[in-house]
Amino acid sequence: MRAVLALVMLAGFFVLAVALAGGLTAIAVWRFSNGDVEGGTWAVVIALVLGGPALWATLRALFARPEPSGFAMTRDAHPELWRHVDELARLAGTRSPDDIRLVDGANASVWERRGVRYLELGLPLVAGLSVGELRSVLAHEFGHYGGGHTQLSAMTYRAKLALELSLREGHTFGLLSAWAHLYALVAASESRDHERFADEVAVAAAGRDAARRALLRSGPVGEAWNDYLTSYVSLALTAGRTPPLLEGFRSYLGHPRRVHELRVLEGVIAEREPKSVFDSHPPIRERVATMALLSSGDVPIDERPGWTLLSGVPPEAVSHLLGVRGPRATWEELVELSGPAHVRRYADALRHAGRVSKVGETLSDVLAALERGELHKLTGAPVDASLTAEQVHEAAVDTVTELLAYAVADQLVTANRATLHLNWGGIFVLRLPDGAALYPDDLVAPAVRDANRVPEVRLRLQAVGVDGL
């Protein structure tokens, strides 16, 4: 019933926009016919301002069509992946997709167009989850097929696109804006029901443990992927070289520090996830709790890494997905080529923060500010007003620790007192002339978290060759 109501309300938005524009246009014609040129002109202007954005967005959306993107995972080249897909589709009581695409982004989605079923599977999920967890993700998506959630995808795609465009590109009339938000409320409620149904399918097809683990782990894997792109793939973009990208992400995830961080992040994301009536998905913590109450058969979890299903994907396809181009290079070579510039960019960010906050641009200035307890002067007011004081503080600690570590690395490398080396567990390892390894983030972290430890950290920095302290 709510699905029908959502569609009616979606159509009603555009009916209302047309009626508004049409009514004002009729008034304009009537004014002009009575010789009231000024009044007619104002009516035309108001019609264009209030109804024009929705009408223009509707015309644009009518010609918009979702198109498959990414790397095509064909049956012949990836038989093991398709074996799992066909098996899970049968367990979900639905037909398999006709086209599977590997895409960038830690997500999976299904949609239909003219009877053709598409499955888009995010590279980070395949690389970061186990086969058992990945099976749960697939079963969840096939639950949307089996529940009929994708059958109206083409029509709803265009309608939602038109709605988004009209709200984004124009100052809609208050009634139109209120109607759009009311539609979002109804549609979100229906979408949450779809997600609960798909979760039940995932538990039944892949097992309760795999479903819960996949749900908890997908978010942290997405965060890890974003950090991997920012901290490591950016080196390839700067150097114009192509490293082994998939292998790099596996090395990132396999580092003991990353394993620990992701395990901690699972609980943090689930606990801190906000809840709103406009959310299209129930909160993860609620979904995991509901899964614990569902019965499932004795389904063993396949603990093999999900990336074993990518054996038929050429390195060039991964490079194309991430926009990386250039001759091949090892990660160690990339650190040598791009590392100093990468370090300098983040060190400049700390100098900029010190300048804007009037704390001072040098390492000595920043350490003095930390000693005075002025950590938050460096980061400024939070952009997200919904964050708690604890969350704001932790974000400030993480940010300043990272930037301060880069600033230390920049000074030592520039002075030829250390060289940069690859470190999958954090920022670069610094090698001192005597061969000793220095981890700058671990070195400066105590000073950022505890003002009383700044003198101790200052002495350690001086001992390894940092000047001006």
C-alpha cells in the first residue's frame, strides 16, 4: 500500500508543479488580454520561478536512462563468481542477473531495464570481504529481485531524478518543497521494509553469521577503501605510474594495525549511526539485532578471501576503474617518486591551519599550542553540528596527529636526515642514517592527546634531528 502511495505522491509532485505553472500562465494570458502588461509579465516571471525548475527537471529526466558501467564480469571469464550467483539466486527464489559489473565503491546494487537484470558489485567489497560474507551481500541484493523491488526501477529512476534535479537546481515553492519531503518520508518507510525483506533472504540463503558479519564489516571496508585511495593510490596519480592496485589493498587490509582498526570501527559505525525517518535503510545496529532473532539453517561460512573470485580480472581493468594510468611500478618505487611531494602537501596543510588559527606555522608553534591545551584552535569548529563533544575531540586528535607526523617527516626528509619507506599500517616509515625505523605518527601522538607529554615528545624529536624546537 505504501509503495502505491509513494508512486502516487511522486506523480503528484509533478502534477502540482504543472498545475501551479499552468495556473499562473493562465493568469498571465488573462492579464495580457485585458491590457495589463505589467501584471501579465509578473505572472509569467512567477510561473517560471515557481514551476519552471520542476518542469525543466522533468524534461531532462525523461531522456535519462541508467546505463551499466564498470568492468563486465562474464560467465566465461569468471565461472566461480557466476556459480555462487546462480546458487544464491535459486536459494532466493529468483532469476539470476543477466549482467554483472565490477565497479568502484564499497557497495552492491541491482536494477532492471527492459527486463534485463543488472548487478553492480563494488571492488572494495569483493577485495575486503570473505566469500561467505560476499555471498550474504549477493543474497541480500537478490532479495530485492525476488521481492519485486526493481520492477519499477526505470520509472522510479526517472521520477526520482526529476524530483532531485528540481529541488537541487531551483528554489521551489514552499508547497512543492513540503510535498517532496512528505514523499521522501513515505518512500523511505517503504524502502526500509524492502531492506528488512532482503535481510531475511540473506540470512536464509547465506546464513545468519555471514549476514551479520557482512553487514558490520561493509562500512569499515568502505572507510578503509577511501583511506587507501587517499593515502596510497594518490601516490600513483601523482607519479603517473600504475602499481598493483588490488594487491595493494589486500596488503593494506592485512596489516595488523588495519585489522585492529577495522574491528574497532565495526562497533563504532554501528553504534554511532544516526537514525532518521528519512533514512532509506534501518540502522545497522537494528538490522544486526533483528538478524540474531531469525532462524537459519546450518550454513558454514566460506572463509576464503573474496578476492579469489577476481582471478579473471586483468590489472588493467582495476586501473581503469580507479583512473590510474602510466607505466607499471612497484609500491616501493612510488614512495620514492611521490612520497616527498605527498608529505609536503600534508605538512603545508598543518602550516595553513597554524596560520589561519594564529597559532603559528612552525613545528615549535604547534607544539607550544598543544602544550597550552589549544588543540581545537588548529581544527576550528566542526562542520557537522550533530557530532558529540567526544566525537569532535577524537576527530581533532586524529587530524592533528596525522598532520603533525607529516610535518615531522617533511622536515627530516627535506634535510636529508631520513628517507621514506612504504608502510601499510600508517603513514610512511622513516629510515634514519643508522638504519633505525621511525614511525612519526606514533612519535607525535602522545603530545596531541596529552598536553603534559609535549616536553617529552619535543626532546624525542630533537634527538632524531628535528630542528627549531
